[in-house]
Amino acid sequence: DALTATIWLFSFVLSLVMVVVNIVLAMIFGSYSEVQSSITENDTIWRTARHLLKRLRHFSLWIPNRDLEEMLSRVGTGSNISAQKLQELCPSMLWEQLHHLYATVKLRMLTSLLRGRKNTLTEALASILLAVEDVRQGVSLMSPDLTQARTTHHWAEDPQLSQYD
């Protein structure tokens, strides 16, 4: 029957188009949320224009981003880079560029902390508590007579509450 085949074909094509549109929209929204999470409050058109004007004014002295990436890749990913160390790596870097880099990094980190993962603060506190516990256990291994009176988990246990168990 031709009518039934036409209806099935039309519904199949329609459902296929809906799936493809859904996939395209998911990619667009995913890219949008990724870009939105990396934008800070200070990323306005006026600040960007002012930064570009500074960069054009100091064009011959401004170190290109790819050169900065190359110099920073030599340092390694695990090490902290202070302003002094960056100045040693790039002695010709202008103060404006150095200030812009650190201000941008600070704002991006703050934005990713506030917008990104909601459990970052609790995870940081938990890791600090675990590190304190590791230090306490290390001290107790070095001098057991100092720590005999204390329990190893006194920050997590309350003796007043344990009497109700």
C-alpha cells in the first residue's frame, strides 16, 4: 500500500531530521557553555579594545603568545611561575604584558572556580584535612610518646557525641 509506505518514509525522514538537529544543537550549546565558562566579568569589549590598543602601541616589544608558550613549556607543567621567574625567562617583557598575563590568569582561575565545579571548595578542604592527618601520623611515627594521649582522628570524632552511640 503506497499511502502507508509514504507515511512511514515521511515519519522516518522527520525523525532523522529531528535527531540530526538535536545533535547539532547539543554541539552548539556545548561550545557556548565552554566559552561562557572561560569568560570573566572583566572580559568586556572596552577592556579588550584597550588591551589591543596597548598591544599595538608596544607592538615591537610585545612578546607573541606562541613565544611565551614555548618558553613556559620549557619550565614544565608542575612548577609555579612567579612574576620574577617569568621576567627572568623573558627579560624583554614589558610590565604591561606581565600585569595583563597575571590579571587574566587570576580572573580565569576565579571564574572557573565560581562557575565551574561546585565542589571545589569542599574538595580542597577535604584534601587539607587528609594532609593534616598524614602529617599527624608521620609525627606520631617519629615520636610516639608525644602523641599517645591523642587519638589519630580527633578532628573528626567528638567524645561527647560518642557517648550517645
